[in-house]
Amino acid sequence: MSEFPLTFLWPTMLWLLLALLPLIALYQRMQARRRRLAAGYGNFGMVQTASGSRPGLRRHLPSAFFLIGLTILIVALARPQMVVSLPHLEETVILVFDVSGSMAATDMQPSRMEAAKTIAKDFVTHQPITVQIGVVAFSESGLSVQKPTNDQQAVLASIKRIAPQHGTSLGSGILVALDTIAKQLGDAPLESSDFAPELLPTPTPMPAGTYSSAVIILMSDGENNVNPDPLTAAQAAAERGVRVHTVGLGSLEGTELEVNGFKVHTQLDEALLQQISQMTGGTYHNALGEEDLRNIYANINPQLVIRPEKMEVTSLFAGASLLFLLIGAALSLLWFSRVP
């Protein structure tokens, strides 16, 4: 069963419609009295019809317009709302966080993970309301942490909850981000069986240099040790016109990190991150420099999106009410030289 198209902010005002019933009854009583008088004086030739038309039809029309106008005015007083499809210029940004164990390294202070959070929070707080921001985290696999929204507080809360895990699968992070974008834009989602390469859909590649309104910002040290291949995932993004901007976290020299009682060396794989961004038409930024993620926003293309929204339409009803009242008044003055 479909929802009633109108809702009201002040529904109690609709009770005023009952006040119209006495007015209708009074009008009918006056018309009955008019007919009795007409019958009494008709034999004296004082009541005539014009061009053979029914005398009461034109007499009732101005009053009918007044009644409709008053009805619509009362509905307007109840402050009606309805779902209206409105055009918006929107962008979708998916922040993709590497939460592998190597992100706990301290060659960035206080750690690579915390540096990524700081960069992301700064980016979020500087975006206009038209930007829908989602959050994806990946280690051995990818997970959508926050679906795209313009609620910046929800996005910031999602970023705060992120913590280092185990393993690194850059490809899974990119593919989960693509899946999130597809769902946001109403496209067919990617297959979810660990995003095996043979299960990835093969869309018709977009023309070279053509990009969608959605972008991915991948924050990682670039070290990858779990399938799928990140370059295969980057190719899937390129075919969909989704640019992947990469942000390198860590130092090229690297640092020692203790994992399960063993010391391992971890360092930034800048070449892989640069290759991912280059394949997709994105840009690479080194977080150790003074590059600001806000610069990436200049490369986002807004897209006109038709989105249904609940909107108050009181002014429309008030305008319609005024129109009917004016028509009723004009007809009454034209035909009877008075306002009903």
C-alpha cells in the first residue's frame, strides 16, 4: 500500500475544515429562500432566464470557487509536506583506510594510523554539505564502515573507531569502495565472494578522460601481501571512471615494527601507490610532505543528481487558494456586481 502523498506539520489545523460545513448549510438555506421568493414573484415576470440557460448554474459558480479556495487555504494552514524530486549537484568521496598491522608503525607521529585519521578528519571538516562521504577499512579484507552521507559527525565517529588489524589487501579496499559507490549511485553492485578476479563484472569502459562524480581516497603505506591484486582492482576503478587518489603514509627508509613477538621491517611502497593513482587518473600525495588533502577536492567533478526529498509546500497551497478566491471574486463582480 503506497504512502499518502501529503503529510502535515500541523495536522490539527485540518479540523478547521469542519467549520465549512455550517457555511455550506447556510448557503443552501439562502438558496432555498431565494427559490421560494422566485416562485412567489415569478408570475409577475420579475424572474427571467437568460438565453434559455439554467439561472442557478452561473449563480453558484463564484461561491464554488470561494469554497474551494477556503478549503485549500485551511490545508495550507496545516503546513503540508510532500516528497519532491529535486536536482542536486553532488559528489561522493570514499575514504579508504589501510588498517593493517604495519599502520601501527611510528615513522609518522604518533603512528601512521593516527596520522591518517588526522588527515581524514581535516578533509571531512572542510567539505561542503553537497559532498557525500563514506568510510571503508581494509586489512586482509575490506569492510564498509560508513555508507556515504553528508552527516560529518557520523563520518568523524566512524574514523575514530578505526584501529590496526592484520594483513594488507589494497585490492579489497578499492573493490569494497567501488561496491559502495555502485550502491550509492544505484548501479549493479560487485560480486561479494572475496572479489575474486573472475567474478568481477566487466563493464563497458568509459571513454578516456571521462570520470564519474565519485572518487576514492586511499590512505596506505602501500605494502600489499593479500589478494586480490591491487592493480586489477585499480583497473576495475579506471573502467568505471572512478579516480583513486592515493596518500602515502610512512617513510621510504621504513622502520622496525614488532608483530607477535617478531621484529619486521616496514616501509612506504610509494611506487605501487603512484601506479594505482596513475592508472585511474588520480593523484598521489605523500603525507610526510605538506600536501593537503583539500587540494584533491578541486579534482572532483560534481554530478547533477535527482533525489527525492520531503519538502514543505505551504506556499503552493496558499497560492492556489488565493487564485481560486480571486477567480470567485472576479466572476461575482462581473456577473452580479458584488462579492459573494
